[in-house]
Amino acid sequence: MSNVVLALDTCTELCSVALQAGNRLVTRETLAPREHSQKVLGFIDEVLAEMDIAFDAIERLVVGHGPGSFTGVRIGVSIGQGLAFSHTLPVTPICTLEALAEQAWRRYQATDVIAAIDARMNEVYIARYQRRDDTWIEIQAPQMAALEQLNEERWLADGQPVGVGTGWQAYGPQLDAEQRVSILPDVWLPEARDMLSLALHPQAKSIQAAELEPLYVRNEVTWKKLPGR
């Protein structure tokens, strides 16, 4: 069996695992924010059993490495790193915000996406992506921002983006007072299956276990557009 890839994500309230072997895909997920460390290992056992393959058949790990809850990000990265070390596997880290964009594409064929994850206390982790030639282009880089910063900067000045993620669920009116963004009603949390899809893209890069690090984004004074975008 070739092209066996395992993905896991515990960065948000959703604990999610996906296993792809050839054209077969098996997934497990549950909303259990305080049980991620127990659930994720059980889910890995379940998808392997359903696929009837051993862990040694896995060729690569895909790990959601943030942004998200501090504890959730650490759990996912620690477990992913431990599995990669013990089985000498390459790892592809995936940003949770890009995974939300990929989910919006899978479900709605959305090509201009502003992904926002609730960071609590009137702040969000947020980024904007546009899909070009089957690839997501990072229009505005992931960062943590206060709601008033985003409003003041008129960051929705161009295009017709859709909004995804719990940031929109929690703060939709504050994020988009002029209602320029169409909020997708059921794309709230990143899923491992979309991280798999991103990791299997020809341009996706893998790293060694020791290089895997949490993706923490910090609060900037302004949300700067990337040069040349």
C-alpha cells in the first residue's frame, strides 16, 4: 500500500484525525476540548484498524500546529513530534487558518477566504487567502488582532471574500460592520482531512520531527498586507 498519510489536529475545540491510503480516506472527530490528549491517540488506533493497516505503514505525518488554544496546540505538536520521532517519519505542519480556507473550498468552492479563529477577549487569529491555480496564496499573513484594529484599518476594502471560523461565529458584526463578507454557516473549525489535502499538494514541504514547532501568532499594531499582494 502506497501513499499512507496520517493527519491530526487538536488546536481548537475539535479533535480531528484523518488517514489516507491511496484513494481511501477514514476520519474521526469530536468536540472534546478537555480530552484531546486521550481522544487523539484513540482515534489514531481506530482509523488504522478500520483501514486494516499497521502504524509502520504510515509514510508521513501531518500536524495542525496552530494558531489556536495554547494547550491544544501544544498537545497536537507534542503528540505529532513524539510519533514522528519514534517511527522516523517526516512531518508536514499545517496552519489551522489555511485548513479552514481549504474546507471552504471543499464544501463551497470558495476562492477568497478570510479565516478567523476566536482568540477570546475580543481578539482573533486571522488571515486571508485566495486560491489561484489550485494553490492558496497568503494575501494577509496569520496574526492575532483586536477587533478594533481590524475595523479601523478597513481590511475588507477589496474583493468579495467569505468568512470562516469561530472568529466570525463569535464576532461577525464587529469584524464586518458593513456586511461585506458572506459568512459560511458551517465552516467553524479546522478538520484533519483538509490538512491532509493541503499536505498532499505538490508544493507542500515536510520537515524532520525536531523541527516541528507550534505556530503562535502575536498581536501586531497593524495588520499589514504582504509585499506585492
